Amino acid sequence: MARIIGGIGTSHVPAIGAAIAKGLQQDPYWKPFFDGFIPVREWLDRQKPDVVVVLYNDHGLNFFLDKLPTFAVGAASHYNNADEGWGLPVTRPFPGDPKMSWSLIESLVADEFDITMCQELQVDHAVSNPMALLWGAERPVKIVPVAINTVQYPLPSPARCYKLGQAIGRAIRAYPTDAKVLVLGTGGLSHQLDGERAGFINKPFDLMCLDRLVSDPEALTRYSVLELVELAGTQGVELMMWIAMRGALGGKVKQVHRNYHIPISNTAAGLLLMECEDAVVPARQLVDA
Ligand code: DHB
Ligand code: FE
């Protein structure tokens, strides 16, 4: 069966794409942010996942207010990147894994998640920037994108997103190949782009969330969406991508790496890498089993 080797949560701020295009990784503003990814890239070099299930929120590129699924799963052979208005360079398409997508879709629907299935899906900075941060231009992985609505009221609750993640975890673990799967949640942490509280950041809340994501994710599922808006800012609800990602990892996890840096654009930029317990079982035990 496919194996979840771990989960990564990362911010996806559009300015990251512009900084990469301009080669600003060593610039004093950007260095503390980009340096955070060095241990994660080393871990990816060792672990070599085959597929990345990317939990992200579309920002008005593929879905708009007229038609906005709560949860949508990509089932395409490739996903084109496009820029919904930030002036970012468009990257080449991301290869998909339609077989795994359809298996995930079947399993989610059987599990009572009535998702929208997308045989065509354009992906925005919430997919392209994290992929560039983790792999650069190489990206030797296929992706299965899963979009969660953070745009049009009413949003799914953190508890529902966590349950979606758990269902995704069950689906991956029942997928009959030996694929190594990474679950990626993008967005957050606290930020608000507009309105009276534009620029709002809540460091104590973010740090508490990073702790809880590792040790007690269910504590985060007790917040309502409106409480998250109050505590993390309107766009801080993107934390729900991280909560869903954590749901997929299952019971116990081991934190491998964490970085937190303020600000990147208007955002408190977070990075968290966790390994699933089964991924840290020594190889000999696996052979014996
Ligand atoms: C910013 C952050 C986001 O999550 C986003 O989608 C767009 C902009 C920002 O901080 O600039
Ligand atoms: Fe965003």
C-alpha cells in the first residue's frame, strides 16, 4: 500500500515567486525565510516522495464567487499554473497522477465527502510557490491537488477540514501501490490583507498552533472559522490547510523541522515538517513484519 512519509506546512505568499524569479534568496529580507527550507530540502532528497497531495486554497484563479466548491480534488494528467494578478512568472505544468486522484475521489465520496472532481484545474501561487520552495525547477514528483474554500462564505470548519485530512490519509493508505506520499498544506500563518486590521499578525497564536499541530491537533479543531478570523486574521484561515494536512498524518508524528519568520509581505511565514510514526520505524522491523 502507499505510505505517507510525512507532512509539510508552508506559507505560499505571492512575493515568494517574485523573489525566486529575481534570485533574492540571499537578500537580508529573504534569507531567514529561504534558509528555513534548507533542512526540508535535504530531507526531501533523502526521502524522495513519488506523489505530493497538495492541500491549498484557490485565490480566484480556477474558482470564483459564482461557483465555489467547498472541497475540490484534481483528477488531471497535468495542472497548468497561471497568475491571477500578482505579475508572477508562470511555471511549467505540474504532472498529475490521475490514478491516485480517482482512487482518492472514490474513497472520499465513499467516506461521505461529496467533493467536486476536476479533470481540468488551473493552480495558482498557493501550489506553485510551495513547490518551488521545496524542489526548485526540478520537481521530480507528481501532484494531486485538493482545494479547500477560504474565499466565499460559508467556509468549512477547522473540524471538517481535519476530518477531510483524516479521510485523505485513509484513502492514501488504502491505495494499492508502494508510492511514497507527502502531504503538503499551504497558506497562513496569521495574516490579514485588507480592512481595518490589514497587516494583523498574531505571533503567540501562530506559535501555539505550530506546537499543537505536532502534539495535539484536535485542540485546533475546536475553533470556529470566525474565531480563526479573529485570532489569525481574515486570510489566516488558511491555517485550515495545515489542520487538514495534519489530519492525513494520523496519530503520532515527529517534528523534523520548524521555522517561523515575520514578516514576509503581510504574512507571518511558517514552515513545519513532520514525519509519520510509520516512516521512522527502522527498516529491519519492516522486513521482519
Ligand atoms: C499574501 C498572502 C497570501 O496568502 C496571499 O494569498 C496573497 C498575498 C501577502 O502576504 O502578501
Ligand atoms: Fe493565500
